[in-house]
Amino acid sequence: MLADKLKPFLDRYDELSRMLSDPAVTADIANMTALSKEQRSIEPIKEAASEYLKILNQIEENKALLSDADLGELAKEELKSLEMQKPQLEEKIKILLLPKDPNDDKNIFLEIRAGTGGDEAALFAGDLLGAYLRYADLRGYKCEIVSTSEGSVGGYKEA
């Protein structure tokens, strides 16, 4: 069950919180930095897991209230809503549990060169550069163009 797989993450997050409040750990900057980074990396999983466990608990409570004459109809409506939220949250958690790529936090250099084809290749390279810049902007990445060599009718020979 997914809830059982999430428990170690919740336990580790709590353990890291206790460790980071320990004065002996705060005195060692390198250790504190490493622990803080680890805690930040599992924080999204912890938040999603807490929300997931809360929804599971609410589902069980509403199922118990279904037989109640006064609250049964209200519990039935809320149960529908919770049952719709559950699979969405499960998918989010599955994505968060995927292993992280060690290169995710590193910077890149992207070089675009126009191939053979003259002016058309330079125009294509310009379009490609624009597409990459828009993609980076939508993702919130910081971009810096180091150098460019423009083509004769527009576009770029290299960027």
C-alpha cells in the first residue's frame, strides 16, 4: 500500500527536523548544510504524503458516517470528492518518488550552430534558439547568451 511506503519519508523528515534543532549539529556548518539540503529534497514528498494520509483518514471517517441518517447524504457527497482527489494525489506522489538525476541541480551550456543549408539553416537556428529561450522562460530558468554570430538574412550562424 502506498501509505506504508510513505512512512519512512515522514519518519526521516521528522528525524532531520530533530537533528537540525540540535545545537551540536548547528555548530557544524557543513553537516547542517547537508542535513538541510536533504530535508529540503524530501519536503515535497512529506507534504504530499501528509495530504494523502489526511485524505485516506477522511475517506474512512466518511464511510463510517454513511449509515448515519442525518449525516449520511453529506458524507456521501464528500466521499465522492475525496475519491476523486485520491488518484490525482497518488500520481503526484509516484512522480515525487522517482529517483532524482544528480545533474538536475547543475548548469548547462547549449550551443546552436547552423548546419549546411546557408541562410535557411541560419533562420532555423534562430527559430530553435527562440524556442529554447521561450521554454526556459516558461520553466523559470535563468538564461544568458554568451555570444552570437548572426546570419546574413537573419537568424544565427551560431549562438
